[in-house]
Amino acid sequence: MPIYHQLGVVPRKRNATFLKADGGDHFVEQVGSAGYGGASTRLYHLHDPARVISTRQAFELVWKKEQPRPLRYRHFRTHRLPAPDRIPLLFNDDVALHTWTPHKSGFYRNAQADEVLFVTEGAGTVETQMGELAYQPGDFVVIPRGIIHRLRMDPVRHRFFIIESRGAVRIPRGHRNGMGQLRDDAPYGERDIRRPRALPVQDERGEFSLVVKKDNWLQEVILGHHPFDVAGWDGYFYPWALQAGDCAPGKLLSGDGFAVGQGGLGEEVVYCVKTTAAGVESGSLVLHPQGLTPKTIPCEVAVRLTVAKPLEIGEGSHSVEDVEYSRS
């Protein structure tokens, strides 16, 4: 993020000793996307974040891909998938595309990728170590790697389209001037970017289960304190949100090997959010592979991606594929 932000209490000087009310030191944690060479933030914890009670490998995420991959237009009706969990539908070395229909949410950390949650249905609050972000349909919620979070969901049906990025998700370079400020001709401005505002601090001991995604395994980590024990933080690395309806047409987000919101060279993916046309439906995920001319998709609201490298088809996608789409 190009915007400095601060929440909670922090020391007057960055490297100064920062005492708690009981006289002990806060525990300092530096988080970021590329060590000290990229955007980073300092967290001031009440408890030692490195103190772990136990860990165990819970579940391996085996992404089986289609063999061989035929060259044809593809259409997947993702809202017909039976499983509520995140399903790897399309993926390559740079990006993975999932859908998620959660019924509950626990503490979660993706240690191998940034995540963009596009809210198709549902509303609530993303609770994180760095504070709270309200979300609603049409929001892009960007959660950088390593940030612990969970959803506090309103009692309605929730659906998410998830873009998981191996590289850092960022504002496209062409939208910023030499000082990092968003240009006047960018599709959105700093006023449209929502940052965490409230920072509830949880000073609670006990056993708290945290699911960590690492090396395509889900690992359970038991912490001896509440994960949201951050008394304050400041920096450039934090979760943020953007409402699609507040943006002009154009490229909205970028990562290594892909862009969101703009067509171009490479493979084109369209996630249909709203449509009244026949042939596609809400939740339709369409792939136009490189080598075939992209079709026109009759969606009133859609999320569009351009991917540089060819996308693999997840084995779980076949049960909801519309095989007639290629001939339509």
C-alpha cells in the first residue's frame, strides 16, 4: 500500500523502548511482503507472537490438474459446486482462483500467498490483527500474506470469489506518480481505499487454534494467547478494501503474472456476478484460453482477469462444467 497508516498505541520513536502498563516491554513484530525491501509494518504485541503450544499437519491440499488440457472455451457454474470450502478451479504458478461459501470462520493465516476476497453475497466484518474492515457485496478485500484474520459474518448466505497470488497484490504502477500518490486519471483514488479503523485489543490467555496455509498444507497451530493482542501498529502493510462500484473502468489490481479489471494479452478469465442473459449465470467462471479469440460475456456485473501464463483446470471443476459453452 502507498498510504502510511497507524492504529492503536505506538512509541514516539520507531526504535524506542515501548513499555506496557504493567512495566514490561511490548513484543515487536515486523511484517511485510519482501522483508525490509518492501512495504512493511511494525506490530506491538502484548504477548510473544513466537510462543506456540503445539503444531500439527491437518490437511494436504492436492491440486489435481486436467490431463491433457484441450484447447477450447471453458465455462464453470461455480454456484453449483457441492462443497462449501475453497475449491481450486483454475491455477498456475502465479495465481489460483477459488470460490468459497463459508458457514463459519476461525482464525486463519495464509503464509504462502496474498488473497483478494471479492464479495459476491453477504456482509460482515473482517477481523484482523490490524483492526476491523466492514465488507459488503462488490467489495475487493485485500489480505496480504501472513496476516491473521477471521470473518464475523452477518446471518445471511455468503459467497466469495478468491484470487490467491504468489506475489504481492498491489495498485498498478501506472496509476501512481513518482511519489506513490494515485494519479487523477486512475480508476479510483485514496479516498476510495478503506483501511482498518477500529482496533479491539484482546489480552486473553488460553488455547487458541489458528489454521495456517503453508506449502499447500493446512497446519493447525495452537497459540497460548488470543491472536488479536496487538496494542498498536504503523506502516504500509495491512489489509484494505475497495468497492468495485466506486471505480471507473480499467485495471484495478495487479500481481505477478496477472491483472484484475482489464483485458489484454494472455488468458482471459471472467467471473460473472450478475446477469439476466441466457447461457451464463451468477457464479459463472469463464476461461478464454490464449490461442482463441475472447468471446463477449453477457454479464451486467463481472470480475475480469488477464493472466500471463496458461491456467490449469482443477480436477474438481469438471462436475460443474458447461461443455456446450465451447460450441455456443
